[in-house]
Amino acid sequence: MPKKRIAKKRVAKTNPARSPKLSVDSDLRTYTIRDYRLEKPSFTLRQVRIGDEVRYEVESGDLSAATPPIRESKYLSREQCIEIYRWMLLNRHMETALENLYKQGQVVGGVYFGLGQEACSCASAYALHQDEWLGPMIRNQGALLVRGFSPADIMMQYMAKSGSPTKGRDASSHFGDIEKRNVVSPISTLGDLIPVLAGVALGARLQGKQIAVMTYIGDGGQSTGVTYEGLNFAAVQNLGLVLIVENNLWGYSTPADMQFRVKDLAERAIAYGIPGVIVDGTDACQVYDACHEACERARRGEGPTLIEAKMMRMKGHAIHDAAEYVPKPLFEYWKRRDPIARLENYLVNKKKWLTTAENERLIAGVERQLEADRDLAMNSPMPTPESAAGGVYCEAGCHEIKPKYAIPAARGGKSSRKRPEAAVHLK
């Protein structure tokens, strides 16, 4: 496994009373960032201004490089690989349907796409156990499918239909299911899901269970203060947080190398004292293996992991953004690394796990499911005006909040306290 060695700044230890005779190498501290990638693309962009227009051009980098093969998974079986491939296809076809619905005026509000990021969303969520927790972001609709939401659920949500998960009260990706699917709703304030999921892991541990919890942050959102606070808390408390940093090269319209100075965002894991891993976000096998290992660490009580998935956002920030600021050669480069095409080639041509006919039947099955779900969403009624008054506030007795795993252990004795207790470290 290729590993990246990072040297920390040398700090000279000197005694002013005498001349030091220390070797500087004795003070050199090195860290390992595991890198699963089979290729390490690097491009330099320069900003070009023409009148009032600002755009970017590729200044350096090999745009003609051949697409690397899929890395062999250490953990996935044939059946699991095909299952992830199917989730990715469903993710892609659903977003295509959503785009068409938007153009037909059926969508209320905007749509956020994960085109080119299906491997990251689907393979990462696939690594979680059923009783573990996920906090998706706006481009992780594939992760929602893996966790049990149907395409109809997601399409009705964007169409604000009464049958949607929020009963028409929200027309975007802000929905979850804490009752059955263990999915925390996305939070628009970037980074806020990190301390929330850390809290979920802490709550499970107080109930006697070590679990993995997973959430995502983009390359731009990773610079927010709450990202630091949440990840630092998870590291200090040794909580089983798996943080996927989706480095899709653009923080809205700002290129990644104009957002931060480190070469790889995985390097930031060093500051928290936790493992940092880099994967090719278009390679489902790499994504799954890294997430599987991070989840296993979490279940053993070994704390959080930061995984940086590098890929390209193949659409604008949202459907209203044409992404004209992105150099066309970059789109062409990453189009050749389409995660679905790569996995299809791996399954059909390299591993021979699917014949051409079997692959065609699988794709046809996905299209049939998507068509049925689209019709269901289209035929679902809009919510009645009267329904807007209910379900806004949690009124007395509306539902009971119960421990998810077990009743937390409590000390015996009388409940009254005569003197304050010392602060408890929750580790």
C-alpha cells in the first residue's frame, strides 16, 4: 500500500548554558497518510479575467493520462460488488429523472446533483451496519438509497408532495429517519453534522455499544470552525466517527487549490491525532475498503478516521449553476473516469462477474424500478393547506424518546445530592 510520509517541522532543543550537540534528525517526527490511489492527478489552475468575466484555465498537469484500473478490494465479494454497482446505477438514473422533472416544472426549489460521486456515496454507506448511523449531505442521495429510502421518497421530497418524508414541508434534501433507518437529516450549515454524529456515537457508548457513525463534508465546508470542533471532540473522546471529506475540486466556484494550502486534506488528520486516508473517489472498491477499515476501527473503540475522497463534481453547485467557470478539459479528463463506467468495465470485462446480457438485464431492471417510482411520485398529491399547521413543533406526548441500544447504566443510591461531584471525563 503506497503511503505518504509527512515531516513535521524540526524543533531545535537547546540549552542556553552550553552548546547543543543534538542531531536535527533526532527531532524529526514523521506521519503516515495511507493513500489507496493508483493514480495521483495534480493540476494547477490560473485565474483569467476578461472584462467582468472570471474563469480558470489549466496551467499544468497531464490531461491525457490513461484511466487507471479499479483497485482489487480486499473485502468485497462478487455479490457485494454487483450490489454496490446497482445502487450506483439507481443513483445516476434517479438524478437524471430529477433533472427532467425540474425542467418540466415539477420540482419545487432547486436540485443538487452527485454526478461523478456515486461511488463515494454508495460504497461508503454500504460499509455501515444496519444499526449504525449516517448523516448524508446534499450530494449523498446514493447513500440514502443504500440506507433504505426509495427513489420515490427522494423525488416526492423535491416535488414537495404529501407522500414525501417531510409530508411536503421541505422541498430539498433535508430529511432523515431516526426511527428505522438511523439517518440524521442533512444540515445546511456546513460542518454541523460532524458534532451531531459525534454525539450519536457518544450516546451509543453510554448505552454500552461501540458503533461506527458516518458523515460527509466538502472541501470548502471542511474549513469551517464547527468541522474542527466536532472532529476534535470525536478525537478527544475516541468516538467512532468516520468523516468522508469529499474533495470534488470546487467549493462552489472556487478551485480547491485556492481554498487551502495543504496538498491533501487528509493531512489535517495529523492535527487531531487520528488516521488520515486518501482514496480515489471514483473507485468504489477503494472507497469501500477504506470505509470498512475505518468502521472496524470504530467498532473496536479505536476512535475516528478522516477519509479524503478525491473526484470531480461533474455538475455545477446546483441545477441553477452551469459551471461555466470550470475548464472544459478538466470535465473531459474526469468524464473518462466515470465511476459507473469504471465499475461496469471491472465487473464485465476484467472480473467476468457479469456477462454482457446479465449487465443489460440489471440496467433494464433499474430503469423499470425508476420508471415505477417516478410515476408514483408524479401521482402523489400535494399536501392540503390544513396539514401545514401540524407536525411543526414537538408537542407534549407526541412521541417518546427511548434509548436506541440499552438503558444507560446508572449508579445506585439516593437521588438527592448533598455535595457537587467532580467533572466526569466521558472517555
